[in-house]
Amino acid sequence: MKSVFVTGSAGFIGFHLARLLLEEGWTVAGYDGMTDYYDVTLKQRRHQLLSAYPGFTATEAMLEDTDQVMDSVTEAQPDVIIHLAAQAGVRYSIENPRAYVDANIIGSFNLMQAALAVRPRHLLMASTSSVYGANTQMPYAEKHKADTQMSFYAATKKANEAMAHAWAHIHGLPITMFRFFTVYGPWGRPDMALFKFTKAILEGKPIDVYNHGEMWRDFTYVDDLVLGVRRLMDAVPGESATTIDGDSLSPVAPFRAVNIGNSDKVRLEDFIDAIEAASGRKAIRNYMPMQPGDVPATWADATLLRNLTGDAPQTDITEGVSRFVAWYRGEYDVSA
């Protein structure tokens, strides 16, 4: 039986990934700070569901706790480490940037340092499509320039990529950074658009639609995303001598960055239309200007992911939104 160490195991993506791995028969050592950035009850519910699997254990502690991170990783002795924990949110990074330094910079360093103690076959770390920043060349490809981040959150994630590349080069530790594109689905975060919009629409309250609806996102269904991460676990940088078209593999380190996205731009207005269709309710739209730090569009080129793993996300937005709304109604007992 193989073992994996997952940070952010009580988070949206971490929960789905841990459950997938547990169902495959992996032992999963979770690690989560249970911060109150959003409803801790939702995080506790996720861990509760994971705890039903005999292969799951969890440590509730902060990434900034250097000794605890080291102790937890060395105790688990994982074959693979997947680092998903982070302080998320573009807009919150304007209000509280220090939280991003503590969790995303210091916390990630602690995890990278602990990885050296156990030398896993593969360390995978979460990045974000936000690292592409002001780049207007779309769809975004891994080799595109990504030096113009527009939020402090994105800047800390780009710093993680630079740190990880140096770590891979210095220590020969295989590292993959995956860049997520607007993940959505059941058990999503309450601060994300789909959750906020669904809640407001079902309650008959208005929703804030930024940039007057002229925004596009590459919405990626969570089941597709975690399956992509699962397959990337086996695509260890530097292990194969096979040449991959469009590979972002570093010439000096066992390191690569990989997009995980649906490869489809969806207009925000169409996204809201899908929620209306799934909920049977009309939205009250409050059109607003663009928020500071936000970008008007994201769009992934998932060619590298497909070439590395043989597949890429493809769930249609209508189907994915419908599944979320059904989950929301069940979880929060909303029948009408």
C-alpha cells in the first residue's frame, strides 16, 4: 500500500483528492490548519467524511509551525507529497497580505524542507492561473511569460514556483507545480462565486456581477481537476527520457509546471445563466466595476496535461453547475 501526505486535506480540493486516493487504496495523512477564513464547520464536515476511511489520519496544525510540519511528514513517510494548503483569495490578499506571506511563503518553505527529510518520489504543489497576470496571450500555455502578477495572492504563488524550481535544482527533488483554473463543484468554498451566487439566488437576494459581466473564466470541475492531479503523480519530472511536445520541464532541474483547466472560456453571464437553469430561479444582478487585483479572463491550454497523462478536464459547465446546485440544496436543506 502506498502513502501520500496531503496538506489542505479539509479544503475543497484537498478533500476531493484525498477521497479519490483513499478509494484507490492509498493511505492518506492529511494536514490542515482549520483556519476561519471561511466556515470551519464545512472543513470539519469534510474531515469527518474522510475519517470514515480506515486509511485516513489527520493533523490539525498550521503550516507555519515548523516543528509540527516536520514531525508530521517524517511520521507519515509518504511516497508522494501533495501541497494544496494555502491562504486563498485574490480580494482578501489586498486586505490581509501578511496571511499570504505566512501561509504561502513560510508554510510552503516548511513543507519543502520537511520533504527533504523523507525524499518522496514526487512532490506536487498547487499554483494558480493567476500567475499569468496581465498576460493577454491566450490560451495560457506553461511556457508563456508569467511575470506580471496582479494580486498579492498570485505573487506568493509565483514565488512558490521560483522556490520550488530552485529546490528541485539544488536537491534533485522531483517537483511538479500545477496551475489551477477556477475550480468549482460540490463542497466548494463559500467565498467562491458559484457558492455565493447559488446561495443568493435561492434566497432571492442580489448578486454582485463584476466588470459588468464582461469576464471570462476557464471553469474546471473539481472531479476533473483531482483526476488530473492523480495522474500527474505518476508523471515524475526527470524519470522519463521521452520527449513530450510543449513540455515545461526545466533544463536544469527535475521540475515542471502544468496547467489543469477545461480549455474553454465561459462568459460570467453564461455561468450565471447556468445557475439560474439549475436552480429554477432568476438572479437579481447588481452590475459592478472590476475589482482591484482581478483579471478579465483566464483560459488554459491543457495540451501538456493531455500529453503527460492522456486526458484533460472536459465536464460541461451546465452539468457541473447542476451537480453543485443539487449538492447545495441537499447539504443546506433547501428544497424550494
